[in-house]
Amino acid sequence: MALIKVLEKVLDANDKIAADNRRFFAEKKIVAVNLMSGPGAGKTTVLEKTLPPLVRKFPAAVIEGDIATTADAERIAALDVPVVQINTDKLGGACHLEALGIQTALAELPLDGVRYLFVENVGNLVCPAEFDLGETLKVGVLSVTEGEDKPVKYPLLFRVIDLLLLTKVDLLPHLRLDLDRLLANVRSVNAGLRVVRFSAVTGEGLAEWLEWLEGHAPAR
Amino acid sequence: MALIKVLEKVLDANDKIAADNRRFFAEKKIVAVNLMSGPGAGKTTVLEKTLPPLVRKFPAAVIEGDIATTADAERIAALDVPVVQINTDKLGGACHLEALGIQTALAELPLDGVRYLFVENVGNLVCPAEFDLGETLKVGVLSVTEGEDKPVKYPLLFRVIDLLLLTKVDLLPHLRLDLDRLLANVRSVNAGLRVVRFSAVTGEGLAEWLEWLEGHAPAR
């Protein structure tokens, strides 16, 4: 019983701080995009392809979440995009980001004029989906190499996201993947979910993804 | 402060039950193998390839851990191997297995004569590594499609495992993967770790993996 009480308290605190973050993003007219996936689905690579064309029109910033290393933040910094790395060993949960980590990171970022803030969550299909960060949009990233069954095995994540990027589609000819079954599994947990086929190798899907992002830009 | 106390209590309870499980496996002369990986690395496929040749010599059983669905248990049952599915929504942690879940599942399995028990953990590179199940061996499964950086980004898992199965190596010709860097990253967190290259498509590595398993069979 004591355990349940403590967990409720933690969740409430997160929800309160997430609401603060949401208000902050609305006031600053920033679209905050929370990218969630299992390990190695290609979130950082998606950002590496997304940021150069996006920042030509709209300034952007990135918060990177990882248990350890600054490897992803270095890949973003190489694009001249402001980035803060959260190592969850030290702040927030170990296997996911929490709203307090985002709030702390926001204070470290130059946000003047920024219109898109990407949050790359810890690579994990479970816990990140449970924690509101106050973000504007939740985006799932799933690699076609992960098999057909992930949407039904990790239903919460696929239920809460606003868009699914299906990555590494250039590998489809080399995989024994039943793509129709994968898409049917997506639909079984989130009937209307938009799915964008994406390949960092061929460039497939990049224009569609950018268009979707720009469609969510708040009026200034 | 209250939260820290509660977490300590939970961890202690798990360690106590894990010790009970370890004693049980030693008495019954069962090798319990805890398979851990991110989502879609191929744990169930590894079992589908491992069990048919293994059970011709040694009876085996399987405990499947998933948040939702019995999809993996059905794939094991199709091989005529006894299997219990744990759906973590109802028992133990949501994003990992705990020792109590294993103990509960053991009571449901016909274990007479069984020498290998495989535990397929929830697909997650973070939390499963933190919880002792009382297993004999911890095995990591990493797909070459997940990139070079996973060992340094999820160091605990790669530090605690006894062997790493590097899966989907048949895809290497189609990937931009620096295999040497991946192996150097593995060594940087666990210098002596044995790595077995594995492909369910070509059969590469299956004999080496079976030999390693059989080398850990307890004398009867």
C-alpha cells in the first residue's frame, strides 16, 4: 500500500511539471516533439536528416536523453543545432525522460526564435510512453527490422503517438517481414494513426515528414 | 527520502526471491538462461532455432515475458516445448521480469527432467539488467541493425551478461555498420565477453551457441 501511495505522488509531480512545460511551449510558440522508440530504431539519424532542411526555415533545438554517453548530442551539435544531453543516471528516470528533466534542460538552451524542439527519449518502447513531458506531439519511430509484432506487444506507445515513422524501409527487400501484418497490427491499437515510410539511405519519406511537422507550426 | 526507502525494500524482496530461485535451479540441476535484448532483436527467433536441436538431447522449458500478448508463447508452444507466458501488466514489473514472476511461473511448468529453462525477458535494454532472477546465465541479444553504440549507451546490460548473441548478421552486407567499432564498444564495457555471430536465416553461429550452452550443463 505504501508503495502505491509513493508512485501516485511521483506521477502527480510529473504531471504538474509537464503542465508547466506545456504552458511554456504555448507561450513561446514552440512545437515540442517527443521522439520515442526502442534502441537503434534510428531516432538520431531521423534528426540528422530532418534538422538541416528544417532549420533553413525554422530555428530548432534538441534535448537528447540517454542513460549514458553524449554520443547522440555530439551528432546533433555537428549540425550546429543547440543541444542539451540528459544522462538519466543523474536526472529523472533511468529508462525514460520525465518532465523535470525537460524543464531543467530548457533552462540551458538558447530558445530565442526557436520554433521546433525535438526531445529524443531514451531508447525504450515501454516507460517513455507512460510519462507526459508537456510535449506538443508524440512521434513513434519503429524500424522494419524489429518485426511485425511490436505494436501489439507495446500497445501503449503506439496508442499515444500522433505519427509513426517506419524507418529503414530500404532494408525491406532483404527482410522476411510481412509489412501488411505490421500495418494491420498498428491499426489494431491505433486505427487512425498516420504512418510515414522513412529511409535515411534513400531519402524516402523525408518530405512527407517535414510537411507534417510544418503543418503543426503554431501561428506567430 | 521515503521513495528511496521503498525502492530498497522492493529490491531486497526481489533479491531474496532470486536467491530462492537460484537454490531451486541448483537442486533440480536446471540451467536457467535469461535472454535480454531490446525489442525486435530476435530473442524468440533464437529460441525457435535453438530448441529443436537442443531438446533432442536435453528437455527444455521456456518462460516468456511480455507486457501484452501471448504471441511469443504460441511460437514456442508450436515447437512442443512447455511454455508459460508472463504478461507483466499483471505480475511483476511492466518493463522487465522480476524473480517473483519466475517463481510463480515455475510452479506452472512441468519440470521433471528439464535441464534448460530459457527465460525470455521483456524487450528492453534498460531495466531487465537490473533485476536478478536467480538465473544461471545471462545472455544478451543484439541485432546488427541496432547500430554500433548500444553497448556504451546501455552499459549495465552488456556488463552483466555472460555471452552476447549478435543477431541478423546475414544483413551485414546491406547495412552501413562499422562492425569493428561495435565490437570495440562491447569490449570497452566488458573486455572478455564472448560474442557469437548468429543468423537465423543462414544458420551461422547456431552450433557455437549450442556448444556453449551444453558446456554449462550441470553434472547429474
